[in-house]
Amino acid sequence: MSAIDSQAPSITGSPHATDEVDRVLPPGKLIILGLQHVLVMYAGAVAVPLMIGDRLGLSKDTIALLISSDLFCCGVVTLLQCIGIGRIMGIRLPVIMSVTFAAVTPMLAIGIRPDIGLMGIFGATIGAGIITTFIAPLIGRLMPLFPPLVTGVIITSIGLSIMQVGIDWAAGGKGNPEYGSPVYLGISFAVLLFILLVTRFAKGFLSNVAVLLGIIFGFVLSMMMNEVNLNGLHDAKWFAIVTPMALGTPVFDPVSILIMTAVVVIVFIESMGMFLALGEIVGRKLSPQDIVRGLRVDAVGTLFGGVFNSFPHTSFSQNIGLVGVTGVHSRWVCVASGGILITFGMVPKMAILVASIPQFVLGGAGLVMFGMVLATGIRILARINYSTNRYNLYIVAISLGVGLTPTLSHDFFSKFPEVLQPLLHSGIMLATFSAVTLNLFFNGYNKHTGLIPDSHTVKRQPRTVRMWLLMRKVKQQQQDE
């Protein structure tokens, strides 16, 4: 955050919220808490290169390179998001960056073209990263369209969407022939129960790492039941440097670049919702400029990913729930996660060891974490005025229903053009579009978003004017709630 944000008290009324985000924990705690974040996002991070490699028929060595590159890029972009570069980029919140699933279908459509293949994916990723870096400020200007009502719907939709991920994990993961096995469900429930017991009875730091302890417990339990696969660990290298364009020169196809740019813009909308959700959890109100800095990292991370043999990057919603569960709001924990991810990317043996954690072990933890995101959205919606403005009920009801459509019916939009599939299969995007449109229809346009003023705008004013602007924002927010 900017200097003025770090000096001013939180708009939410909590004088400690800002200090907690910027607080640097002891090194040992940073590493353990950072590892907890990595274990939560790891399965999702490696899933995209595995899917791309399998569908394109790539060799085992190439897929291994894609995974190492992916982890390396996730670490670097996470550092960029959490530490930031001046007023240019970085939202400076506890955010973990990873490859977005929204780009999988378009990337496969590009990759199967014999004239460009995998190099066409990298070229489209680089081109989209360059273009969206320049248009990020334009997306940030849309923030007046996101009052608390719309934000609440978006965050609730995020919780509902990623809850499906936790459920699939608990059952063994999508594509698993033993999906839903009682053994998987039993271990998932045991992990969930273990986390709840630690959360309830442990104190201090042990309570903060309840999810990590639960994952370790589930891993040991799975090993005892012969449910852990360590194939490839012996043959993996101890060290491998990630180099740019290791697989060849990217191919820049104009149509592919436009398609990937559209995907990244869609991801921008989802990222805005995730940033607002995280701001709500840590007690920090964000300015439009904060949002722009965060989106710019999404764009630069996408560019960086394309150069270093990876794919479009975005903030990972799974880890937002972990911030809510642990109550640890320090962004430096995620900085530690970034360092761990870079290490895993350059130490393939460690990467395979972590990848051997069964998804059903993560499922028990996922139900807790993803439920926290859902609860945050419900909490925001509970503050909305429904008694004198009955239109708000329509907005919430219809938007959440629309957002659940791709989750409840995978074939609902199957007859639509392939180019629209990334948009139509994003429940978060559908809920966002519905909530914004209906709110404009019923409640009209209101410049007030509940966000604090841009730091550079406030800083230009005299001290008395700055205080008046901040007090006015507080008063407006209280009236809205």
C-alpha cells in the first residue's frame, strides 16, 4: 500500500488491521506459514501444465519442465504482488499468484493448431500480458460499478465456485477412477476433524498452522494406508535452473493473442472480486489505485509466464480462505511462500514430493478454507438494506442463481461458440455481470463504491481537506450499511 494508506487508520474502524498486513513475523514462523499456503495452492498450480501437457501429447521431460517453470513463475509473481514496486504495481496484501484455469480451454484450442502448437500458447500469453499491462488502469476505473451489494454477491459467488473444488478434492479429484471412494472421504473427514480440534484447543502459533498440521496428519495417514504415490521421486533431479524460452521461440499469432487478451480481461474481473474479498477479510479498504496495481501484476505476471515457459497468472482464490481461517494477515507470509515456490521450481525432487500429497487430503482442509470465503460474502450481504429497497433481493437472488449455472449444469452453455466458453463457464464472471447490470437497472449509477479515495488524489489536498474526504467516506459507508 502507499505511504498514506499505511499511516492512516483503517476505514473499518480497526486500528490494528493495517499493522497486521505489514507486520513481519519471525523467520521460522514465516517459513512454516508460507509452506502452509504453498501446500494449499500446489495441486491447482501444477494441474494446468499437467492438463496442457497431456492434451497436447508432450513428452514427460517437457511436462516436468512446464511444472518447474510454473512453480518458479508463481513464486516470482507472488513476490511482485506482495512486495510491489512503488506506485506502479503490487497490491501488497497476502496474495498467492498462480496459473488461471480460465485460460485452459483457449490454450488447448491454440495448442492443437499444427502450425503454432505450444509455442503459439507462449506467444499468445506474452502478447496478452503486454496488452493488458496497458489497459489495467481502464479496468480499474470500473470500480464505481462495485458497491457493497455487488461486492457481496461476487465474494459469495467466489465461495460457492471454489467450494466445488474442495468437494472434488475430498472425493479424490476429478478424473480419478476411484472418485468418491469411502477411503478418500474417510481421510478427508479425518483431516477436517483434526483441523477443527487443533483450531478449538490449540493456542497461539499452533492454532495458526492448523491447516498445515491437518495436511501433514492426512499425509501420514494416507501413507499408512498405502494411498501415497512417490513414483518419479528417485529419478528427479536435485537442482535445475529455469531459463526463458527453454522450449523454443514463441510464435505470435494475432488471433491467438486477441483470444488470450480477452481471457485475461475476464480474469481481471475475477481478480477484482478476490482483492475486495481479501480486503474485507484483513480489514483494509482498497482504493481504485490499489486495484489497478494488483491487476497490473496479473498482466505482468502473464507476460513473465509466457517468457519463462508458463501461462497466464492470477491471484489464487483458495488461499484467500486460508487467510480467513488462520487469522494471519501478514503479506510477508506470502512473500515467504513466493520464496518457497521459487525453490520448488528449481528443486524438482522437492516439487515431486509435495505433488505426492493426495488431493483427498487437501479436501478436508479445502472445505474449511473455501467456506470462509463464502462466509465473508454472506457477511457483506447481511449488511445490505433489504427492508426499504426490495430490489436488492432481486439482485442477490438472480445473480447468485446465474453464477451457479455452470457449476450445477456443465452442459448448459455447450451449444454456444467455443470462443465464449471461458466466459460462460466462469460462475464468478456470470455473477459479476449479472450483479453489475441489475444494480444499474434497479439502483442506478453511484460514484460512491465504499472504497477509500486514491492515495495520490488525497495526498494532493491540504491536510484539512484530506481529513474531510476520509471522514466523508466513513459517513457514506455507514449510511450504505
